[in-house]
Amino acid sequence: MGAMSDSPAPLADPHLVFDATDGRRDLVILGSTGSIGTQAIDLVLRNPGRFRVTALSAAGGRVELLAEQARQLRVRTVAVADGDKVPALTEALRKVYGEGEPLPEILAGPDAATDLAASDCHTVLNGITGSIGLAPTLAALKAGRTLALANKESLIVGGPLVKALAAPGQIIPVDSEHAALFQALAAGKRADVRKLVVTASGGPFRGRTRAELADVTREQALAHPTWAMGPVITVNSATLVNKGLEVIEAHLLYDIPFDRIEVVVHPQSYVHSMVEFTDGSTLAQATPPDMGGPIAIGLGWPERVPDAAPAFDWTKASSWEFFPLDTEAFPSVGLARHVGTLGGTAPAVFNAANEECVDAFLAGRLPFNGIMDTVTAVVAEHGTPATGTSLTVADVLEAETWARSRACELSAAATAEAHV
């Protein structure tokens, strides 16, 4: 199929299929014990004629689950980022594999997931959380694998690096919002796209003013009304940092300017995002809240996987609401647009500072509003990234290290001042 116009194809283009093959696809799943990974494995087990998993990676905190996954899927290789977990993983594998049955190869260390991302397979699902997913993303692209990308941070912090390596159609987004945009864009020409509309549930604090957010607790922030996610992503949903990251990601994936990417609050989370075309029509992608659909798109495109996710029961009445974003209570989206426009290492600074501030909030060292206050201060101190130079992985790592350190310093200072 052809591209949507004569301009360069965006990183994620539903009109292009990178290395499409018939038959069963060999997959590598990174972050297999996390939310995306476990749901992907469930999809694979329900569709053994479509997919085969060759390797799994995880951080190492849930070795029993990793061992059981390896046994169910009969993978060749398992990897853990924490080398100290190898004895426990080996023991767990022996328990589930039984006497005399050969165990899969074990890789360990901080580069293990990166090594797997370059291994022999059709598609790499990057379900790792955090910017540590950048190296595996780059490795998969360099090796020529189709990349099912759930690790938005790797694209955020290393946008130019990713764009330099990715071939047209090589990336398939797995975030629900970007999978929705991906599908809606399939209905039209790129030149006819007027606007991307990214939907947000609004999180647990929708409708609250900034003043009303001052004293919210960790437990309240983790009580998301729609989605079940890990703690960091859940807090990012409460601050709407996740929407800011998704705006940057949409810009990079689809090559649409920031002023043509809008965020709208949709509490029901039925419509996952929309594309507005120049003739005034808007195409929305909608399913009940469930990640099975986006994961299936990432692993199976251009084919659809039957019954990957639940469908609506149209015999039952339902209401779908949309509200404008409160930018005063939730300044994160505006700040994300700013750092995305700056480019360079600014998005990496934004993301790293936020991760440190979320950790501080979860540990009770920083108030909820202090998350974005601190991130804003760190971004301001970082200033405008140097232009005219090529971004490198070393640049990203250096910027992240500085941002994490500075965020910790400012968080500690804010905590000390609050207790004076």
C-alpha cells in the first residue's frame, strides 16, 4: 500500500506495513510480567495459530510468574534485568519445567532486554515502563524488527534517535490513544487530516480545582476510575502527565504539528481518540476500556485478531461525555507541548523529573501539586536545548541524570520548607 501523501511517511502509518508476513508470527515480549506483557501473553495463548513467543524479559521482581510464562509459551530465552535474580529464576524454572526437561536460556543484566530486542523474531513488543526502554527500542529498529511500542517514554526521550532508525511502517503503537489514532488515520489521506484529538479520562480528580488538589493522598491518586495500571502510570493519569507525553508521542508518530493536536476529557474512556479531517468529519475509534484491542493491533496489524477485546452492547443505553481540559488545575499538557517544541533533551528532562517526583509523591515526600511544580522548575532550569547538534544516547542519559538529581534536590527542599 502507498503512503498517505508524497511527504515523508510518519513513524506509525496504517497505510504501510513493515515486513508483513503470512502465517504465525514470532514475538519477543519485553516487560512480560507487567500489565501490557501479561495481557499480551493472554492474547497469544488464545491465538496459538497466529503467534509464537520466542523470548521474554522482565525486571526480575516476579520470577515465579516469569517462569510460568516461559513454561506456558515454551520460549527459547528468558531475561532479567537484575542479575541477582538469576538463582531464584533458575529455581522457579526447574519447579515448573519438571525433572529432566531442558530449561530456556537465561540472560541477565541491564542489557539483557536490549539483546532480546535484536534477536530473531518478527515483532518486538516493548512493554517496559520508563525511559530504560529506549535502548531496546533502538535495538529492535536497528535489527529490522517490527516494533509494537507500548513504551512511550523511549519515543519521548529519544525522538530524533528513533526517527533516524525507524523505517516507514516499522512502528505500530500499542497505547490505546495512539492505536485509536492509527486506526482512524487508515480511513483517509494524510494531507486531509486537520486535527488529532487525544481523549483523556480526566483521572480520579476530574473537576477539582488546583486548590482542591493540594491535599489529595497517595491512595486517592491510585484509585483510577477506569483503568487498572501500575502506580507510576496511574499517578501520571491523575496529573495528566500521561496526556502530555501522549501529545508529544502523537507529534512524533504521525508528524502532525503540536497546534493541531488537541486533548479533550472523556470520562467514560469509550472513545480512545479521534481524527478530524478537512471536510469537517471526525472519525472516532471506540471500544469499552480494555487493552486487548490495542495490543492485538500492535501484534497483528494489518490483520485483526477476532475477539481481542469486548465490544459494546448496543441494546443498552449509555452516555458519552466530552469536556474541555482544565489547564490551570492540570498544567502538564501545556508544559509537555512546550518541551516537545523545544526538542533536544527537553522531553527527557521533563520525563525524568516527573518519574522522580512521582516516586517522591508515592513515598509521601512531596504533595500532589508539588509534582508538576517541581517538574516545571526543573524544565525551566534546563532551559533551551542546544540546537544544531545531533542528539545521542549519551546526551539523553546525561540530561536524565541531571534532571533526576535536580528533581530530588527540589523535592527535598520543598519537603523541608513544608515542615519548618
